[in-house]
Amino acid sequence: MDGGRTIRAWVAAAALAAALPAAADEPDLHPPPRGPLLGDNSWRGEIRDDGEPDQDLFAGALRAGERLSVEVRGEPGPDGGPSLRPAIAIFDPLGAPRTATVEASAAGTNLRVRRLPIDRTGRGAVVLSGAEDAEGPYRVRFRVHRGRERGAARLRAAGPGEGVAECAVDALRGSVLDLDLRVPGPPGLPPFFEILDPNGEPVPLAAALLRRRDGAWRLHGLSLDGPDGTWRVLVGVGAGEEASLRWRLRVAARPRGDGVLLPYEPALAPRPAPLVVGPGGLVRVEGRGFCPHPAPAVLVDGVPVGTLGVDPGGRFLDALLPPRPGGTLSSLAIVNPDGQACEAGEYLVHGSPGPAVLADLVPAEVRLPAGGRVEFRVRLTGMAPPTGAWIALRLTEPVASLPESAFVPPYRTEAAFSIDAGGAGGTAILEASLGTTARATVRVDPPPPPGEIDLSGWRIDQTDSSRTLVFPAGTVLPEGGRVVVARDCSRAQFEAFWGRPLGAGVLFVDSNDTLPSFNGAEKLWIRDGSGTAHDGPTIVLSVGVAYRRLPGDGDAWLSSSWSTTTAAPGLFAPADGPLPSTGGVRIAAFADPGGTGNFVYEFVEIAFAK
């Protein structure tokens, strides 16, 4: 689930009990992290690399003065492979990372943090992941060691003369406060007394709850229903006088027992623009990992709304939202039953009343090669009527072919369509119209001159740990040229590791940890901008092995099409040896070097032999 980012930026996990914020007129500028609850409990889960590094986030209310202990034990995978080597990070309620002493076993499969002091009250988080993209099941145990639950203070006014003295008490929502107050003065006259919650709001009728007993003013059983944080007890004190205060806090019970994380990890589909909520508040939210049963909770601006149904494959859900003025933007959180969740701000926009018209056309500008294909999306201001909605399409110049219209199905708010570039270059304006007109610029590059190929928009796909790298605009290979895609290093670092320069005619791409990500059992494809495969799948990769394509017309999935050797400097070199002679764009080599930290030098080599 979302390393290196603060909690506030994550599309992270959430428990419904943890997800409901305190009621307030103003939004919380620092929302607490959401996630399966931590307390005096344990969880079983699994780190899985499904195209990007996995993280599991656990959240829980912690009080300043308490201490947190965490123990993580990596377990062998279902195939009997080596145990997971976990990594751990701890964050305070504002999303700042906490420095903690982590004890690790010799194999790195067991980690422990002992009694980390908590210095800020609120909902903190513990994030578990795999070291160097490791995968596998794990078990984590939490324990919260309680801090001071009783206290006493002598209260004096801050300045000369009469004034107000205060005492601070760190407390969590749901705790119960008892206090004993002794002030000088007439025994029958109640003192000035007030309690402020962490937002500075007074607790209603707190002074009316005081009762005189045994020469003191006492308050018993005050439930602290405000947010987690520092509560302030204010007492009026006369000039030269002193009051005494004793308090006792009964802390709300924390989760106990064992839990198991479901295999569903929710994620919202990325969007170029907010999702439109249709008439009556109906909306279909797309993504992945939505638990079909029991259905997840849906929170809009932190408030639960009705869930109407979930796709059995967990790819979308339907929800019913309360009415809002047209154009209102709202945040959205999806919370699975085990507490794993995803969240995004300004993800929804409430549709305007009246018939739906065209809201926008995306992308607003595209550039594609001759013969290429690109997909556009149109979005309405509200839901399409029961008969659906037709959006008229036209190009100002015949640089591409396209349908005459795009159809938005009944009760949906958007649709997709594709255009196919012609064989010549040129620029045109794409217009989409339904009530209003939206425009996009379409640029088609002319065909490349003989003897070279433009890989702009082509992609390499990797399976098992699924990843995709799209070549940027301007990636042109001459006949006989090669491009090397490295996992996460510069060209100079890559050449230094493998012990030889790549040569001036070899293009180099640092994918910044996008692709490859080899852990064993991966396959590779090379596809053009329309998704057509030009080579692949390759044979299954083994850890620590380098593969070089042999000359000839053998298919990539045949072991006879490859030579293999140990992926180590001196035994193998990138961009070396003869080109594949089958013609066209081919996967020429790939390698997974062994050794600690050497995963950054993994690479895939693509060649063009016309």
C-alpha cells in the first residue's frame, strides 16, 4: 500500500472505526492515517508485488507518554521459498517519520522495535513492506505500554492579580476523566472552571458537573468525546492564591486479539479529472481490490454513505451520495472490512441540475506516430439519461480516422473512444459536442525515414511482478541500434558495474525503478503504441541469470532462442554480441545480477534489426 512519502500523501488503508473524524465545522487540515487498527494485538498479512511495491499500513491512537513495541516475523512463501525480509517505518500523527532502533535477526526475517516513546498524541501509523521489493507472508504483533494516567498540579495565575491557570491532560477519544479541585475562597461559591478540547472548543456544561464534597470540587465520569490530543483544564485563581488539581484518566480500551488481512487491497482508478456524481447521488467508482462481501464502507468527506453493490471481481462499486450543490468537490475513501483502504481528495464532483452536457475531453493534446492509435475519454456534467447519450465527434483535418460519435451508456457519466492516425503527418483539432463543445489538439508525426524506427509510445510489459515502461517521445533507433533500459541507475553507474562502455550508438534509459523488477518467473513483451505485440513472451527468467538472444528466427518463448550465463561482470556484458537476425524490434537481452544491492543494475535490451 503506499516508502518515502508522508502519511498525509498516501492513498492508504483505513478502518471504519478509525475513519470517522470528529464532528467539526472546519475540515481537519491534518487527517489521521487510516488503516487496520493497532493496539495490544497481532495481524497476519502478505506483501505482494502486483506491479508496484506493496505496503501495509496499520494505524492507531497513541497518547504522549506511552511506548509502542512492534515485532514483525517474516514467514516462508506458499511455494516454500525463503522467508520474507520485512522493512518497518513508523510515523507520528502529522505524518513525520519517527527514528526508531530496529533490532533485526541475522537473516533479516525478524524485526523488533522495543518501547518506542510516543511524544505526540493522535493517530500514528506503522508501515510494513518488503526489503528490496521482497515478497511473502508475515505476522506482526503490537503492544502499547501505557503512560501516566494520574496527575497532580498546583495552579497559579500566569501574571500578577487574578487570572486563569491551566493544566494540560493528553487523552484519546472515548477516555473518561475524573478530577478533584481545591481552591481557596468561600466554600459554597463554585470557582471559574472550564475544559477545552484539543480544537480549543469548550466542553458544554463542564462547570455544572462539579460537585462539592469533603472540602473539594469534584467531577466524576466526564467522557472525552472530542478528538485525540491535549485537553486543557482552566481554573480561575485569585491574586496570590493557589489551587490544587488531581486528575485520573481511564483510557479507552484498545483492540486486542488476532486478525488476518484480506487479500483485497483497495485502490482507486487514477483520474485526469474528478468523477461526476449523477442525479440522485448515484455514482460508480472504479478501481481494484474492493471486497465483494462484506461490502466496503464508502466515506465521502469523511462521512459514510450508502453502498449499493460491488462487482464480484472487486473492480467497481456503486454508491448513493447525499445531495450537494452542483460543482461541489468531495474526497472519497473506500474502507474494506479488515480496515485496508484507499483515499483521495477532490475525487468526486457533484453534477449540476438539468440535462447532462459535455464536461470535458481528455487528453487535451496528443502526439502519435503515423498509423498509431490513441484513446480519448469524454465526461458529462451528470448521468446520461435512460436512453444513453451520443456525443458528436469531428476532426478539422483528415489526419486520422475516428467514429462519428461516442456513446455514454444509460446512467453513466463517461465513455472512451479511439482514433487511428493516417499514414501522413499533420495537425488537427478534435471536437466533441453535446450541449457544449470541447476540443483537443491531435498531432501526427510523419513516418520515419527508411533505416530507423520511432519507439515513442512503445512499451515493455513485464509479467508476474507486473510492470510497464513506456518509451518517451523522441526514442528513435537506427537500423542495428539498441536501447538498454536499466532499473535504477545512471549510465555511468551501469557501465562501471558491468565493466564496459555501452558505445555511442546505444541509447540508455534509467527507468527510476519502474522496469525491470526481477524476482524470478518474469516474462517480457515489447508492444507498439496500439498494444500490438512485436516480440514476446520471453522464456521465464531465473534469478541471477543473464539471457542473450541468438541469431536466427527462433521465437522468444523458446529456450533454444537464448544463450544463458551467470549475470555477473566479466561473464556477461550488455549491448554485446550479434543482433537478432529475425528482423524488426526484438528483445535482445535481459539480466538479473545477483549480490546485495545489485538489483539496481537489472536491465532489458531492445534491438532493431530491419
